[in-house]
Amino acid sequence: MATPPPHGTPLPPGHELALLDRELAQLDARRAYLLARRDWLLRLLPPVPAPHGWAGHAPVPPARPNEASGPGAQNVLLTLGAVL
């Protein structure tokens, strides 16, 4: 892994950028390997039955995220767009 240089001896930005890019590529490769290994291990496990008491209940849908741009915000944006 790339470590920062000792204080007072900075690396040229291009050199440091190349080191960071190399390290990020290594991390991406390691992550891909670990995800593939995880998938393989999950396929080896036997299926797990649902906990007792869940069989009669329908699955709960995930909560809808709050919309940051609701109708009021859209109206403001449309008005600003018309003014500009």
C-alpha cells in the first residue's frame, strides 16, 4: 500500500497520483476476488428455512424513501426556470 511520504518531503503530484491509481486497482482486484469467493461460499451453504412465525405473514415492502424533490420543489424550479 502506498504510504504518505515523511513530513517535509512531498511527492510530485503526478507520482503520487500514479501510486494511488495503482493501489486503487489492486483494491478493486482484491474486492472482486473476495466477492467471487463470497458468492461461491454462499452457494455451498444449504438453504435456511424462515424463522418460525414468519410463514403466515406476507413480506413487508421496503419503505419508500422521502423524495427530496416533491411537487412543491418542482413548482419552484419550474417557476425559476420560466423567470430565467
